[in-house]
Amino acid sequence: MHHSTTKRECVSAIVPARNEEGVIAACVRSLALQVEIVEVLVVDDQSADRTAEIVRGLTAELPKVRLLEAAELPPGWVGKNNAVWVGAKEARGEWLLFTDADAVHEMDSAAKALEIAEQQNAAMVSFSPEQVMETWYEKALLPYIYTRLGNHYRFDEINDPDSPAAAANGQFVLIRRDVYEAVGGHASVAREVLEDVALAARVKGARHRLWFGSGKGMVRVRMYRSFAEMWEGWKKNLYPLMGGSFISVVRETAVVLCEAMALLVAASGLISPDRIGRGGATGLLLSLGIIWGRGYYKNGFPVSLLAYQFPGQFIFMGVLWASYRSYRDGRVEWKGRAYPANPRRI
């Protein structure tokens, strides 16, 4: 048991932060209060707001917290990857916990992840955080996207050492430092927009075990604060996440259109004058509700959010095609920076 106590005392949390003044304090506090976390390294990535000032204020109150600065972005790097690499090189922990500035951790998120790593003999543990949704458009799009993603990235396949499937969620990645260094760390995925999935693939490719699962009750995130931000965020990620090919976009679109048609047929049948039509429509609606409801439930979303699914399907289609176009044109934008994007590399 001695080994596990040493391990538990040795997590370095690394938080990249670019213009995160509204959320950074809650994130840093939720990490600094955990016994297992020996240091919280916040890497200010050229913020133009009060992010650095807020973190400096926290260092006085929380001795575990350190503020680092990411210099001008080197060519061939995505901003987040550069910032976390700056943090990783400064970290002294045996385990590195990469998390985002908008993530709020429960008191035992690091302990739970270490426990899973020990039980599963995993070198990398990732949680898909609980999504905090406040507006109708978040409630419409996020559950739908995560349900679609759940079909592409199945936890049990990713966690199976004999399956080549690999994925992780960059909002919570705990990785053994020696393994991180052996696969080349974030420098090896410097230009990847989906750095979490790419890093997981490198770890699994080096024959180490991954564990990926729901972070419900351990870490929660409100990803986007406006429709424009949500659109830009998914425009950056959705095309490569859904397969990164024109065929995959067409296939997803066909699925969405079929679902939408089934819903419209059921809805129009409900107002049908004859009882048989209404009965059939009710049956179809119930069946759809059960199928989609299972998907929502499995991905940690309340089934009541199905009420927002119809607009969600169309936002999903719109953002998927926008994402495809930006990759086709070779340019992805995020947080005021533009990156070259080559879909064939993903």
C-alpha cells in the first residue's frame, strides 16, 4: 500500500488559460483544495483580460498555485498544446493532470482518477465531464452531439487493451509522467486541434492502457457562454471528431434527416383525424423517445432534454457542415488565432 500513498501525494495539475477571467478562480480553487494535488500550474496563454491578475491574487491565498507565462506561439503549435507543454516541463509530480480553465472539480476528482488508474493498471485516465447547460441552445446541441459521439467513441472499446480505439477528453486527462514523456508529450501532437484524442492514440499505440469514462459527480464544465462561442468551438472540433471525411459528414447528415423526418411523421400523425393514425403516431413517438432517451441517459443527460432535440439536430447539421468547410479550406479559428488544418492528417 505504501506505493499508492506516494502516488496519491504526487499530482501536478496544469491549466492552460487564455482570457478566462470569468472562470479561472473556481477552477484553481477546486484543484488546490485536493490533497493529492501538490501543485497547480496555471499557464497564462497571452491573455488580454484579467486572467493573470486573478491567478496572482490566488497565489497569495493558495501556496500550491503558480502562474507561468506562455511566450509567443511557436510556429507549428496550437495554442493550448503549447501552453500545457510549458506547464508539463515545469511540473514535478509523478502524475500530470491536464484540465481546462472552465472545469470545476469535486474534492475527490484526482483521488478517484488515481484509484481507477491503480485498479485498471492504466497509464492514462480521462473523464468526460458533466456538462452544465443554461441556455436553450446548449440544451439542444450538447446532449445531441455527445450522444452522436458516444456512437463513435465507445468507452468499453477504448478501455479494452485489445481494441485499437483510443480517445480522451482534454478537459480531464490524468497521465503518468514517465509515459507522457516516453510518447513525446504534447510536443508530439503540437499541431493537432484534437490533441486529447491524438495523445490517447499515442499512449495506446505504445501498449499502455487507457481508461475513459463519465466524469459525472467528479468534474463539471460549462463549455460555452454564448451561441457564437459554441458555434466556433464545435466548428473547430466536430468534423475531425465525426470521422474527418466528406463521406462521414454525408452519413451523419443522413442520420439526422432520417431522425427529423421520423419525428415530423409522428408529430403530423398525432393531429390525424382518424384514431388509427393517432395510435400509430403515438407508438412511433414512444419508440423514438425510448431509443433517443436511452442514448441521452447512457451519456449522462436527463431524458427531459429530448424536448430540445429537434432544434439541436439542425444546429448540429449546420455546425458539422461549417466545420467540414473550414477543414476543406485548410483553416481553423479559435480564440482569436487561426491554425492550418489538414483533415487528412486526422
